[in-house]
Amino acid sequence: MKTPPEGLPIYRVLTGPDDARFCHRVSEALALGYVLHGSPSVTFNGETVIVAQAVIWPVIQ
């Protein structure tokens, strides 16, 4: 597949609380064919650990 399914962009940043739901969202993106881009970023908002992970669609040239 040359483009992401369902009209998704080739670059996405997934963010959310560091929990199983976030891990499932990243796993779903990988199952669709996205690949991780860089390391995850983690911060603390005073109550919850928040994570961000960029994923990109591999471009075949």
C-alpha cells in the first residue's frame, strides 16, 4: 500500500496518558503499517504521565 489507509496522514503524533489504551493505539498504528519515528517523549502534568510517539508511513520510492 503506497498511502496510509482510511485517508490517514503519512505523519502522526499519538499522545495520551501512559496507559494500556495508549499502547494499544501505537500498536494499532504499527499493525496498519506505520513505523516508529524517533523516541517517545514523556512528561508529567502534575497528575498523570503523558506520552507522545511519532509514527510515519514508510514511503517506497
